[in-house]
Amino acid sequence: MKGERGANPSRADFIAVDLGASSGRVLLGGFDGERWALRELHRFPNEPVRLAGSLHWNVLTLWAEVQRALAAYARERRAPVMGIGVDTWGVDFGLLDRRDHLLGVPYHYRDARTDGQMERVWTTLPKATLYARTGLQFMQINTLYQLCSMRGDPQLEVAETLLMMPDLFHFWLSGEKRGEYTVASTSQLLDARTRTWAPDLLSALGLPSHLLPPLVPPGTVLGTLRASVAAETRLPAATPVIAPAAHDTASAVAATAGLDEGAFISSGTWSLVGAEVPEPVLSARALERDFTNEGGVGGTIRLLKNVAGLWLLEACKRQWEREGAALSWPALLEAAVAAPPFRSFVNPGAETFLSPDGMPEAIRAFCRRSGQPEPGSVGEIVRCCLESLALKYRTVLDDLEALTGRRFRVVRIVGGGSQNALLNQFTADACARPVVAGPVEATALGNLTVQAVACGLLPDLEAGRKAVAASAELRTFEPKHTDAWEAALARFKSLSGTSP
């Protein structure tokens, strides 16, 4: 991605606020009609706070950091920004009272209050019924179960409005209370077919159904900056606030999918493997294989599955560092290349790997239990992780093709994990089709693209995706040694606990 270099009168500037579960960034995107130039205005940590035994998001600090970035932009540039849009992770939310004041501190999805809530809900709304209605995979972090854990909570009793996390920041920017569709689709409160709220689900569970705000599609101009925000940041009060695809994965897919008959992998600590489809897939097979239907841009659905991505390898690296070994990512990958192939595999999604502590030993123990050689060296463990992840991608891709009746010619890998060339090559080999890696900044580019379409600078999303492709550095990995990988796939599938 080419960097931004000073003011350009023929260029349109947009700001993407990209809040992730561990850090936040505010990026400036300059569009010259053909390509994007990106520059990071500000980066800051997003660290959860433990308060009275519960885990919360420090949203007020995040809000202060966003305002700090906007003020920095205002100080250095004369050209007005054409739009500001926010994307974040899904499922979490804030509650407002009737005066539009925030009630309490929003909970973190990893807070233990949702333990056991799914099973309680199923006694009223059976699992199959709920999936047929919402199309969402069953995770106790979903908004539905978070709300169920608040039954009897005084905050819920006085709440007037529920805003998903990006909607909360859009409200603080613009004063408009709206629910953006793609992030709403992560809540398990949305009807997958009608793509509207399902307040009757809340009523059936004894929860208030009036909380849900009006829905808007990605690309909606919500309004302009509040006077107080304009005064604080010195940005013009007429600056538009535009809802992008406010769920971060939806923004990443908006930037890259649809260019060909390809599947996508949003690669990071978690990997989301899926494809754009025109309608939700709500079959018994989709439920059995744990696929989810989340909203996309332009009326599409993101049919995908969550896979434990680079989590295992990141946890191993942290463990080795605690033990005194300073290992860089290039050194780890070099060691993996030198290790023998197809020696041992693990199921990346096995429950034994949920804890970050002692990950190398957990991997060795899995291999012992499954009758495989134990990976001993660092290189053997890294290779085991990467080969297993590539084979997991293949099994999900096979399920995806069975569910959609489509053959995906290419796999597009975006996000931070797209920089891992060895995993990209393994994925091409395991999936027996080309992998196109990049852009790393897919989420920010998708956010900016939807804003540019909303302003009329791009005619449609497909034109926006072509502009992203022209702006980014992409790398193609062709499949090799596919026969050996097919044999490895058969072994991988035979491991205990590799399904679904």
C-alpha cells in the first residue's frame, strides 16, 4: 500500500476508525479516483478492565483516543474530510437510558456471566428453531446470551436503547441512534431471511423488546458531527458520519470478495473461512457443521465458519518467550521449513487448546493421545501448527462447497495472517487451488470503500473492489505437491475430534 504524502487537491480524504479486540487504529484514506493511499493517524491499545470480578471494555478511553486522532487530523490538514466511519468486533453492546446516557460499562464478550446461558435458552427456544430463524452459529458470547445473563439487572430494566459497539461510537459522533446491519447480524437477534430484528425472540425469553434501534444498511450517511465533537476536535461540524460495514470482518470481505469465484479467509488469531452468498443457508447440514450466516454489503450473506487461526502458534511463541527464547516470526517460519513434513497433526479447534498456557506441551499431548509422533523441536511444533491449520481450511472449504453447490477457483486470504507466506503456500497446497494473499489492511480499505460508494465517488462495490486491488500489494501462491497433501488430509480427518 503506497503511503500518503501531503495534501492533494484532487484527492478525497476519508477516515476509518478500526477498533479491534486488542488494539484500535484510526486511518486516513486518500482516494484519487483510481487508488487508495493509507496513513495511520493513531494507534492505541484496547485493554479490557477487570471491575468487581467482571470483565469490561474501557470504552471511554477508546472514545478519547478516537477524538485525539480526529483532532490530530484537523490540526495538520486544511481539506475537509468527506466521511468518518467506525468498524469493530461483533456481539458486544452498550445500553443507553431514556436520556441517552450510557448505563454502566459495556461487558467484554469473554466475561463469565454467559456461562450456561445457551443451554437455558434452548429450553425455551430449541437450538434447531433458533438456527432456522437466525442462521447464526451457537457461541455463548452472542448478544442474545449476554442479554439473557442480565435478566433482573437494574441496568436492563431502565435501558431504553441497545447499541452494538460501532453503533455506540457512531452515536457519540453524530447523535444518531441506528443499528448497522452487518454488526447486528452477529447478535443472534436478527431474522436471517427478512434481515430485520426479531424482537419476538426477546419477548419469548422475558427480555425487553423495545431496545433494538432502527436498522440501516452499510453505506448509510447517518448525519454530521455533533457540535460538541466538532468543538473538541476542530473538525467542521458539517463532516459526514457514514456507517460502513460496521462489523470488521464484513468490511474486510467488502474490500476483497466478489472479484471472482473465490472463497475468503480473514486470517489472524481467529480465521473466518467463508464465501459471499445471495441468501442465508439454514439447512440441517449447515447447523451440523457449525456454519454462520452474517450480513454483508449489497444484500449479500457471509456464509462462514470460525476457525482457531494463528492462535496456537501465537500461544506457543508467548510460552517460548516466557521460557527465555527470543524467537522472531521469520526464525519460527525458517525452522518450520527445515522440519520434516506431515509428521504430526492436531485439530486446531480442540477444547484442549483453548487455554493459552503451556501450548507446546498441549500440542505434544494431543499427538501422544492420537498415536502420532510427538513434535519435539520448535520447528516441528510450528510446522505441525501450520500444516494442521491449512488442512483445517481445506475441510471447511469442502463443507462450504457442499453447502453452496459451488466450486471455488481461488482462495483469498486477507488480514494480518496474509503476511505468513508459509501458511499461504500450505493453504494453496492443501486446498489444491491458488491463494491470493492481501491486502493486510483489508478491514480499513473495506470501511473506506463503502464510505466512498456512499458519497458517489465510486459507482458501486465492484468498482471499489477493483480500486482496492489496484492499491494493494497482492501475492499469488500456486498449489504444489497436491498428492502428498491429499494423503495428509485423509490422516487429518481420521484424528479424533476433527469434526465438525
